Amino acid sequence: MKLDLKLYRGYVNKEELVVFGHVFKSWAPDKYRMDRKGIRHAVSVIHMFRIKPLENVEVTLKFKNIVVTTKTLADGYFRFTIPYSENMESGWHPYEVSCNLYDYGIVQTSELLKPFESKVGVISDIDDTFLVSHSGNFFKKLYILLFKNINKRKVFEDVVPHYQALSRAGQENETASNSFFYVSSSEWNLYEFIDAFARLHKLPKAVIKLKKIKTGISDFLFTGRGSHDHKFEKIKDIIMFYPNLDYVLLGDDSQKDPYLYERIVKIFPENIKAIYIRQTSRRKKQQAAAVLKNIESMNVATCYFSNSEEAIAHSERIGIL
């Protein structure tokens, strides 16, 4: 029996540490290499959804002087949420998770974030916010996912300079940066694809939070669809974990981001500094514009834009940059 373990970037505050991952029978989704073209690439993507997570398997976290063991949930997911109050330097710190099953053992490492001192945290959607995905067109989105590898996928013009400027905003130390979180309705199956795309385009390094993993071809056909409530919960968790930050939220109008962000503002009326919504079609959507107008009535700056140049100018105008 083969065993695999996939870790994701975690995070820590002054009281608590959170890291998470999945355990798989045989290969994790990212073991099917993403450097292929055409049909071979399509087969690789489909394989990313033909995985077998393992339930109730012991995993052990090692971080500095901590050693803690837990077990995986029904979908192979595990999460360590543990008290932690030791002093740490700001930045990224390595952690290790090990797993043993029968005669097989595996050890993987990843990183967790201790935020730099800052006033701003940035939470961004992924599809059609910085990664061109055509989420509003089911067949086009599926075609691009299957036949366009990361080096052929497009990033929206001027997104990278906007995100890099948001990362540096208010930081005087060149090694410091503001904390970024990428939250999406894409599933954990696509984690490596998203992370590789972000690295390729030099987008800020981020904690990535995705949707429950999927395990079959029928699931693959509906990737990124369905309820977006998990995004609401994950954004809520981030803000509650770092309640002293003002947040910039970035999304698009192809699905539910304006409505989701409106709910967030109503629950955290003191935490949201600005909301950016990308226009994905030729015309602005009246309902999205109405929602943003309501958000502005709650003293949160909004920008409904078709080009990131507009978003950059808005960030400068309201004093974020």
C-alpha cells in the first residue's frame, strides 16, 4: 500500500496555531505532474480528482518544541488547532507532519505564517479575480482547466502590481509584508495548480483556503460550483483569528462575491477597509452595483472596476497605498 501526505500553509497568532492537510492512499493530487500539454495535461487534471483520501489515520505535528497527534476526518482532512503563546519572529516558519500506516511512513514539511506588524490584511478570491477562469461559462471554464496548463493560463492585466503594492503598503522594512489569504470555491485538489500559478506570476505568498476535496470524475465536472458558504466561513475564521487588522477584500462579479462580502461587512463593521469587485462582462451588473452601494452606506470604500489600473488608483486615493 502506498501512502501520501499533502500539507498546506498554516498560520499562528499570539494564542493559537493552525496547520492542516490531507492523507491519501497512493498519490496526492499534485503528484500528477502539471508540466504536460494537450490531452496529457487533461488526463493529469482528471487524475487530480481520482484520489482516495484515508479516514481515521494518525498524523503527528512537530513544530519547535511541540509534538501533537490527531487523526484524519472522513475525507482524509486533518487540522491541528492548538494553543500556542511562544514568542516568534514574524514571517514564515517551517513545520513537519508525519504519518505511519502499517509498514509505511511518510514525513512532509510546509510553512506557517506569523504576520508582520501591519494595519492591513488582504483576502482575495482566485478565479476571475486574478486568474482568468471564465467561471460564468461552464463549458469554457472546463475547457481551459483541462487544456491550458499554468504557463498558458492568463492573469488579469495590472493585478500583480496592485497585489504587490498591497503587500508592501505601510511597511517600512523591506523584508516585511502584509498578510495575504487566497480563498476560493475551487477544491483542495487544485491547491498545487493555484500555488504554482501564483508563484509563476510573483503574486504575494499567501495562506490558501479551498473547498472540501473531491474524489471522482462526476465531482470534477462540477468543480468550483455549488454553495459558496464555505468561503464565507473561511473569511470569517481569518478575520476572527486576526481581529486587529483592517481588511481589503478582492473578488469579482461572476458569482457571489459582492453578496458574500456584504455579509462579512455586516458582521465585522469595524474590520473592512475596502472591497474591490472585478467586472467580468461588458457591462456592470446592476445587482452587484446595488450591493456595493449598500456596503458604502456602511462606511466601507468600494471599487467596481474592469481594469486593475482603476483599482490601483482607488487604493491610492483612499490612502491604502
